[in-house]
Amino acid sequence: MERVFFAAALLAIVGSSACSPAFKDKRTPSGDFCSDMPIVPAGQEPDREYHRLQPIQSDPKARTEAERLESLRKAACNIDADGVIEAVNEEVRGDNAQYAMVSSGTAVIWLHHKEAAEKPMGTIAPRRQPVPIGASPGTDVAPAPDPGSVPDTAPAVAAPVPTVAAPVAAPSGRSRRPVTKVTKPLGAALPSQ
């Protein structure tokens, strides 16, 4: 039983890492490649609004500055960050009592994207013309004229809807006079009894 559980756990770990794209193909939430993620050094303010996610650190095994920056970008990309701010290089003591250089910073997401300029609010779409009562839904209605123009023809009038009188059968087992159901167009007055 333990072997089955161990095999399932191993398969889950290998399967999840095999399905994820390579670092060079991953993208940030704002759409940039993770390998091009901006890193803002400590002492400089980013040019966009941001929300802090969490502190991150590069891999202590990264020896050169380029490796530390790539490791810092990978750490930020793993938590779906858009960038790193307050980035610094610092020495940390390793497992074998030797000092190593690491890069650290704070992973952030941008609140407003750089290329998203302020856009004026769009105009409201014109209202749909009402369909007269009794007209079939597929019937085209002439568009309303512009307020500044004078119509050259009289507006079309919808044809009146005929009234329908249909006898309604009496419930079974009872002998009553037949009831007539009257339907009228909306807004018309019902006949008085």
C-alpha cells in the first residue's frame, strides 16, 4: 500500500513539473515574458503602481550577477509576479560556514499596465427603436430622423391589431353558458358588461 502511495506521489510531482512550460516561455500576469521581468534596485521607485506579494531571494548556488538575476526572476515568476522591487545583493552564510552572495527583493504585481494609457469613456450606443405593439418582431421599423433634419415623408403608422373573440369550452360535467374570451391590444379599454 505504501508503494502505491509513493508511486502516485512521485508521478504527481514528475507530471506537474513536466507539464509546466520552460522558464523562457512563461509569462507574467501582465503578459511580458518572465525572462524580461523588470527588476528595480533598492533606492529607485518603480514608474507604475504596484501591490507587494512577498519577499523573494535568489538561489544561493548562483555565482554570477546574471545567474542571481535569472534566479530572482524565476522565484518571482513562480509566484505569478509582474516584477521585483527593492532588489539588493547581500551576503548570507551557507551550510558549510562560507559566505555566499544572493540577490533579494520584493515580488510585486502592477496595478496599471504601462501601455494602458488613459482612455476617454466611449459614447453610449444609440437606443434601439421601440417596436410598435402588434408588429411582428422581424418587421423593420423606420429609423428615427436626426433631430436637426426635417423628414420628407410622413411617418409610417402601424396597422391596428384585430380583436379576437374565441369561445372557451365549459368545464366538463357542468352546464353553463359558453364564456367568450376577449383579447385586446395593450392599452385598449375593455368593454363594460
